[in-house]
Amino acid sequence: MRNILILGATSAIAEATARRFAAAGARFYLVGRNADKLAAIAHDLEIRSSQAVYSESLDLDLLDQHPALLSRAEKALGGIDVALIAHGVLPDQQACQQSVPMTLAAIHTNALSVISLATLLANSFETRGQGVVVAIGSVAGDRGRASNYVYGAAKGMVGLFLQGLRNRLAGKNIQIVTIKPGFVDTPMTAAFEKKGLLWAQPDQIAQGIVTAVERRRDVIYLPWFWRWIMLVILHIPEGIFKRTKL
């Protein structure tokens, strides 16, 4: 039985992942901003796992609240085995281009708050001698594109930070997992036209996350074919790439 902390627990991917862990009888500490939705998810997981589910409503943008939050989670669960960092926002690229405050707010949520949590969790796990940190990045972080470079820059920052953290903790029985989904049909992408084989459902991503934890993977693209798509995109010469307007 694992003790699992989920940050951003009301996101579609986080909820689907929690259900998969619940099938193995995991215990949970859930954190999210929407108290009503959080309570509903907690109740569902209690039924699925037959284990205690703790939850609290908190805005994870409040970095100064992170240490106390993690302390409460550790105390409630008696220790954290796996922490999933799944919160984030998809900013309006066009609006961000005209607003420095909007750009910085998006980077704060999608990068700085994630980095804060990952740092605190990794340090705690290092002291304990074991633990798993899973953070949801994005294929958008692999290369800056005109259509979403503010979001991509934040996700790229997270990916590079986790890579360094993973390198620092190598050999210390601490797993740092970077999840890089492509297009996922969630409320966050409600404005997109969801057609074609490139779109995945949250449960597909959840299955990949659970598999990555079980197999001790470092970086995983979900679905798998995004690794090869991004490999091609990364190797397009800049002179050509800047004319694509992807």
C-alpha cells in the first residue's frame, strides 16, 4: 500500500491517475483549489480504495504555504511514498504577448510553484532515503513555438529543472519522473477542436504515469508516439522552423 500526495488533484489527469492507484489500495492526500470537486473526488477514492483519503483546499501559487502543506500531508499519511504534481493553467498566448503580468503569472503557476514543490519533496525524500516525485510537463516544453511559447517556456523550465534534480539524486533511491503529454482531452483544452489520432484521453495518460512509476522511468512521452514527433520537430533547422508558425 502506497501513501500518495496529489497536488492539483482536481485536474482530469490527476483524477484518472488517482483512480488507478486506488485500485491497488493506495492512501491519498489530495490538494486542489475547488473544495467541492475535491470533496467529491476524495469520496470516490475512499470507495475505490477502501482506505483513508485526506484532502485540503489550497492555492498552490502561494509558495510560502508549501512547507506547511507538505508537513500536514506527511503527518496525515505517516509519510509520503509518491507525490504527483499535476496543477497548472493553459494561458491565452495572444493575451500574454500583450501583458507582462499575465506572462509572469502563467510562469509562476506552471513553473515556479512546481519547482518549489519538487525541491521540498526531493529534499524530504533525500533525508528519508526513498520516494517518488512525478511532475506533469508537456511536449510544448521541448521547443518554443509561436502558438504557445509562454506555456512552453514554463514547461521547458520544469523539464530542465527535473533533469538536474534527477541527476543530483542519482543513486539515492529517489525517483524523479517527468511526464510529457501531447494533446489531452480535458477541461483545460475545452476550446480546442479535439479531432484526430494525436488526441488522448486522461485515462490513457494516467495509465502511462502509473507504468512510469512502476518501471522507474525518468522521462516519458504520452502517448508514446510523441517522443518521435518531438524528435522530428527538435531537428528542424531554426531557419525553416521559424517559418512554420506551429
